[in-house]
Amino acid sequence: MLSEPRSGRLAAWGNALLAGAVSPDDAALAIVGEDAVHRVEGLPGEAAPVGLTLALGRLRQLGVTGWRVALPAPGHPLGLSGPPDFNARALEAAEAVVGFGAPYGLVPDVSEAGPAGDVHVEVVWRCLAVREAPPADVPSLGEAERELAEALRDATAVLTRLDVAASGPAADAAREAYRARAEVGREVLAPGYPPRAVRVLELAQRIGLLVDLAYDRGHGGAVSASEMAARGEALRPVERVARRAQVAAYNAYVEERERERERERGF
């Protein structure tokens, strides 16, 4: 939850590109981030994988006017709309982007090579057909913000009850990394996103940090198998709310476009 999903970067900067807020090269650089290279495979009209700049331009020509994010988990097809093949691949990757305006979606296939500290990461986005239908279980920004406020209280209460300290060098380092990224990472949603979407994403990431620390680092007094199971059962709904909010934040650009279309039609 703490790390920014690659699908989030692609949707955010892909939407900024569609809005004319950034150049194609700047969008591609932001999407690649610290990875070595990103390519797109299965693009209509292309027999071999192509670079991000060409792919995003081609998909725009094919009718894509916005990008949504999907962050599915077992039993929770968050952000997906089908068909089954695309859903299965997205679930395996735990993320995907879904085009708005044209039936295309992208699922990342990530490969890593090299020793620790010098890992070479390559990403191949597989372009697949998607069903043009409302995405599953995505709240509005307002709903997500309300749910997050409740989830933050719930997470704090759960960690206190289970005596999860979430402290120590590893936990402190994780919190410091989050603070450092927040100081320089205000463009996490790219130009053009509403301030509320930024606020929702930041709160979702804070809750994600709490959940990650509780699962991975905050042993506290919960040391038995039954206590570990109780921790997972208690935190699972909190993590689900945070994922829903992440998707709502990344999808805010497309949702605003939909509202504009409805206003133009007089609804």
C-alpha cells in the first residue's frame, strides 16, 4: 500500500498528457520513474513492443480520453470491468489501468535482474481489450474521504488493542522515507488533479503505512498464531478502504470528465 503503484503513475501522468498539461516526453519520464525502461506490447497495429511515448499517442488516436486505475485483490475486483481474461491478468499483477473512451487496458509485467542495491527493472505493459462498463466498487472522492477518516480511527484502535507497537529501526526508517517522499512528491497525481484527490491519496498512503508496519514490523505483544490471525482479520477492512481511496484519487480526472459530459447533455 505504501509504494505508489505503477498503474497509478501511468494513469496520473497519462491523464495529464491527455489534458495537455505535460509533454509526451515528460509524461513518459514520470511514468518510468526509477525503473530502467517501460514498453507496451500488443498495441493495435504494432507487431513488437513499443515505447511509452508512441504507445500513449497511439491509444489516444484510438479514442482513449482518460485512464482509470484498478487495484484488485482476491475476492475484490476493485476498479475492474471485465472481460474475464483482462480481470485475471490484472488480479495476478494486483494492478492495471483501464482506458476511458475506448476499450483498451494495460497490465504490467515486471521483471527484475541484478544484485541488491543495483536492481534493473523492466516493465512490459500488455495491451488488452476491456469491457466498457462502470468499474467495480470505486467510491467517489467524498465517500472515500469519509471512509478514510473512519478507517484511520479504526486502524489506531486496532493497533492499540492488539498491542502493535510498530516501532523500532525498521519502522522508523519507513516513516522517515514516507515523510521524505511527501516533501518532494507533491506531483504524485500529476498536474490537473483537484486538491481533494491529492488529499485523499495522501491520507490513503498514511493508512497504508500503518497497515504495512502492523503486518511487517509491528510485533508488539501479538506473537501467537491466533493473535497474528486476529491482527490480519482486524486490519483487512482498513486496507480495503485505503485501496478503494487510492483508486478514487487516481480516477478523479476521468470522473470529472464524466460529470462535465453529463452537464453538457443537460442531466
